[in-house]
Amino acid sequence: MKITTLVLVTASITMMWACSGTAGDSHDHEGEEHAHADAHAHEDEITLEPAMAQRMGVRVDTLRRQPIGQVLHVSGEIMPAAAGSAVVTAPTAGIVTLASGITAGASVSAGATVAHIKATGVSGGDANAAALAQLNAAKREMERLKPLYDERIVTAHEYNAAVAAYESARAAYSPSAASGRAAAPISGVVTEVNVSQGQYAEIGTPIATIASAAELTLRADVPQRYYGQLGAINDARVTLPYAAEPLLLSTLGARRTSQAAAATSPGYVPVFFTFRNDGSLLPGTQVDVYLLAADSREALAVPRSALVEQQGSYFIFEQVDDHGYKQVAVTLGVDNGEMVEVSSPMLKGGEVIVVEGATTVRLAGAAGAMPEGHSHNH
């Protein structure tokens, strides 16, 4: 797809120049000599007609100094927030029947049925049914002794023992276990199903894990050699595999929640940010992370889209007039995932540079020299 796009852009530019050449055929000999002289004077200049530049999405802006701070470029993962996940457990021992549609990735609401646990037919019987029987027996005995105790026919010790037996039986019986219904404690997405259909589960066995999509956590793994710089980190920008633009987490109310006091994996220290999900983020996504410190200095910086790489060297394009551009070699500095610090003896600030459509300008330069019949009015 990229090759096809480049061919189409090059073809468009070549056709434009061909038209310019045809128009130039009507010039007299003196006009042609002037055009050749002008072309020679600007042999390093790339020519692109304004109409073509606009059609191909070329956009320019003024190069300026702007705040740019320390950046650590590391890898990371977007995970469910610790406070936003829950485990559904078996309320009783028995055979598991998962509710319809309960699979990893399914959305559930708080209180929705995740599974039914059926204890009947299981070796050893239904423990909760036995607990219910004991509860009913203890209740009958307590109710029998109550009037007798009021008339002082039985002692306080006997009545109190019956009350204690009732309370103990009531604590042993679970209404939810009686129904065998395992429900979702929160709304969210099922991230893991821990049992199989028809599997036997003991009381408390994890049935499924649910993660709320409302709040997420970024875990960034920082090489230990940068440990001393982590105190200044206050924000993060992430590059998502399914989004064209990087995302600044502070726009989602991100807060740095913790940092491990020691390496949890060989050579790395994890740093965590918690933030709200705007609906565009998926838990479990592996991301490139730019950990940002407070902007501490100013430097000439350009958007990443302004840079063109050729054989390991980097360039930007300066617009010298309405039709002309020149290529400027730059050395890169701090890269915060959106803006990149650049330096060059040819750049002082204030130059008009291409910030979008740099590839189009490069192809215009590769397409050939300035066509005959073109001239500048200076």
C-alpha cells in the first residue's frame, strides 16, 4: 500500500511538471534562457506548485523554540486497574454450568449470572442443603424453648444454648449457595474464565475474572540504570498499535500511583499510572511508552511528521518561497513521542518548515530537476 501511494504521488507530481513543460513550449527563446538560468541558480531547490502542495496535504508552520523535558522511552502494558477487577467464585460445591455467552471478552453487568453450581447428585451430597436442615431444626428448638424460658420452666443456660445453636446454623447456611448462582460483583469485561463447562468446583473456586473498563493502569518497565531519574516523571505518552496518534495520559486524568521499591523482573523497575478509559483503550495492549518529566528547558522542536529519514540520516524541509523548498539535515535530540528536538547550523528559529506532507516534498525532489518554463519572481 505504501509503495502504491508513493507511485501515485510521484506520478501526480510528474504529470504536473509535464503540463508545466507543455506550457513552457509557448515561451520565446529569451524566456527559455531565463528559466534555465533561474533553474541553475536554484539547483538545490525542490519545486512544488502551491495547488499541488495543497492537494497532497503539504502543511507548513514556523519553527520555534518550545518547552521540552526529559523523556524515557520504554515498553509497557495497559492493564485493568487493581480496584476495577473482581473474581466470581463458586458459592457452593458442585458441577459448574456457565451462563450463555460467558467467554473471555464478553461484557457483563453487575449482578448478572455468570454460572450455576448444582450440588445435587454430587458425592457427599449438598452441604448447603444440610446446613439449611440444621438451621431449620435449630430455629424450631429455639422457638420451642422460648415460652418455656419465659415461664422459667427451663433455665437461661438451656435457652441460651439453643439461641447459640441457631446463630451458628444461620452462619453456616448461605442463601446464594442454596440458589447455586454465581453472579458478577461489578460491571465490566470477562478477562478470564477459570473453569470448564461441567467441571466440579469446591466452595470459593474462582469461576471467572471480570475487569471494569472504566479505569485502567499503565505499567511501564524502566531499565534499572534510569532509576535515579524516575522521581521527576509525572506523565506518560503511549503509542497504541490501533491508533494513528499517540495518547497523552494526563488528558485522561492519569495519576502516577506507585513505583516498585525494587526490581520485580531482572534489570527493570515498573512504574504505574492509573487513568480513566475513554472507550478507545483495550486492557492487555502492549504499548510504546514515553515517560515525561516536567518541561525543564526550551529547544527547537518539530512534529515527528516533519522528519524524513534517508539511510540513517534525518532531514526536514524548509519552504523558501511559494514554490520552493530546500532540504535541511538535522541532528535529533529529545523525542517525547510527539515532538522531536532538532539542531542544525542552518536553523536559528523562525524558518517556515513542512510539518505535514514531508514525503510529498521529498518525492518532488526525487522526480527530477525543475521543469523548463518555470521561473521565480523574486
